[in-house]
Amino acid sequence: MSTLNTRSRKKNPADAAGLAADGVSGCGIGSSVWLVIPAYNEADVIEQTLLRLPKGIFAQVVVANNGSSDETANRALLAGARVNSIAEKGYGAACLAVLTEAPDDVILVFLQADGSEDAADSSKLIEPILRGEADLVIGSRVLGEAAEGAIRGHQRFGNWLATSLLNLFWGQSATDVGPFRAIRAGVLRKLRMQDRNYGWTIEMQVRAAQCGLRVVEVPVRYGLRQAGEEKVSGNWLGSLKAGAKILWVIARSRVSPN
């Protein structure tokens, strides 16, 4: 069971960074957007990531703390975020826990905790949904700008393989399976997501294709991890596990669409 912690501190330095928006931003958003940041043992970087968030976009900033054994949750709270903590480890599990709290009309933006993604690009993800042009918007690192060394060779190959299979089997035109993306909570619920770890992102794209959703990609910036330990991309064992799970999700979905 997840617990949504709403504690905050007065005169928090995060207030100046504008973690949450009470009104409507320049691009017509505000109360309808939640930023979701899954985090497992990211105490070294979570405050930095939160304090870099742009003002006026997000009504809620939720750190989805999944089984961290360090100070991730406390540091996120001190930086002004809400924290949804579950004992289970796994990226998908953390995202699903937040989904249970979100009203159907809320747009969920998923951002990594390590500071590699630029949260200012969130507007690019949100706007096609607000204009009624898309149901799911993927931030493509391939179409956008990636810092030197940010995407390693094995990542590029794995991403190419996953998107090639997605395009071949389900008629998509995907270039990336990166986690920076936006979708309304009600739409995400209808996808009946099941994966609780590495297969979350590809499962979302496969199910979106199976359900005939309008999927759009927009270019986003991608940089190096700002601090802390690499969990997947810089870890060969983690990369192998993630790659195997992604291929398994694609194979399972192809054989058994439901």
C-alpha cells in the first residue's frame, strides 16, 4: 500500500523554485499537471533535481520513493515535494502507486530523478495533449539533443532494437523508449499496465499502439546524471536485465495481445 506524504516546511527554499503551481502558467497549464519522479536511493541528487524545476507548470510534484534505503524521501520532503513511498522496488511499481492517487483528468509527466532530463521540456510534452492532438507524448532523446557520453553505445543499440520491433509489429514510427513522457491518468488506467520494473515504458507504448492511441514524439534534451549511482545505463548487469525485460514484454505482447 502506498502512502502519500504531504508534509512541508515553512519558508522552504523549494518555494522559490516554484515546485508547485497554484495558478495557470503561460502555456495554459497549472492545476491539471502532476510531475512524477520515481526514485530509488537518489539521496545524492534528488534535492538538486527538485530545485531545478521550472516555475508555473506543475500543480503537484510527487517523488515516487520505491524501497529506498537512504535519505531520498526525507530530502525530497525538505525540498518541498510530496512523497509517495512504497516498500516494493521497481520503476513501474512506483509509477503505478502514484497513478492510484491521480484523478482521471490530471496529466502525468514522468521525469527521472537523476537530473539527466530537463524539466523545462515538460511543456513540449503537455501541449499536444492540451491541444487535443495526442494521448501519449514521448520525449525523444534521438530527435533532441544529447550531451556527449549521455547515451552509451549499448543504450543506443537497445533503444534502436526496441523501437524497431515496436514499429514493425504495431505500425508505429517511434524513435525512443525513454521514460520522459506525458499522459492523462484516466488514459493510462485504460491501458491496464502490469509491468512493475524495467518493462514499464515499452509496455506503455505497446499498449498505446494496441489501443489505437495517438502517440506523438517531441525532441527533448538529455544530459549526464548529475550525481549518485547509475542504476541501469551505466551498469552492465542493470542494462542486461532491462534489455531482457523489454524484449520479453514485446514478445509477450505480440503472442498474447491482451
